[in-house]
Amino acid sequence: MSACSSILVGCLGSVAWARVEGRADQTNCGNVKRFLRDQLGAGFRRFVVDLQDCSGIDSTFIGMLYRLACDVEELDNDGTVEVINPGERNQKAICKLGLNRKIRIDPDGSGWSREQDLIAKNLQIPPSSEPLNKRERAEMILEAHEALAAANDENKNRFCDVLEYFRKDVESEGDDGDTW
């Protein structure tokens, strides 16, 4: 990610944080996913994603968060993935997919008001990593949409074409090193 990244990350106590400034979509989902997965592997079970300055969220990003929420729940019933300050549009996107059963939503961030001030001073751009090649990006999008489809039958129908397309793409695409 470049210095003008729209994602900032950090940890406060036992909580891993990510804040999106701009769009939350497949173009920046890979680095956020790496950070959150690294923290999950390090034993974190509480995650907060702040969408205060997020102008929009796509299904890949939502699916990545849902997959994380499922994995956290499997490891620890008390673990949580919480979205704060989503704004009406982003909250509707999450709820429309029926994901608010696993992803907690704090519409105005009031449950984290003290922590938001503390963490804001310590958030950083995630460590740079190589851009995803075509196959890695297709796999990430497929995994996110498989999680969404597993959430409920309506999502299964909603994303069946996306799943089919990316399954074929992953199966047919060799790792040619191209990046999107």
C-alpha cells in the first residue's frame, strides 16, 4: 500500500483495529485481511473495524469480515468482530446480506468512544506487502463470496454467478505473476 492508503491499523490492549478512510473494497481488502488474520493468529479475538470515513463497502470486503467473524466465533464464543460508525449506507449493506447476526454493529461508535480517541493516535498504515497477483485476488474474492453464500440461502442465490465465475477463474488461472 502506498502512503496515501485508505486503511489504518493498530492494536489497543486485546483489540485489533482497522479504520477505513475512503472505499472498503477488493483493492484494499488484501492488506486488511492480512493484518486481521495475523492478529487472529497472534491470539486476538476482538476486532473493531471503524467505517467513520468509509465512503462505501463492497461485497468482497464484507465477505472477508464475515469469514473473520465465523473463524473468531469458532475459536472463542466470546470473540467479536464489530463494525463501528458504519453510516446508514454501509450498515444497510451489511444488514441486507443478513450478516449482522455475526458482525456486531455499533452505529455511532458510542460503545468505543474512549478507545477511538486512544487508538486514533496509534493507527498506522499496514506493513507493505506485495500486491496480489491475479490468482491470489481471484481466490480472495472467491473466499469472501463463499462466506457470504454460506450465511444464508438468499445470499447463495444472490452470489451464485460471482461464485461460478471466480471458481472457474481460480481453476483455469495459473500463477502467472500478473497483478491486477
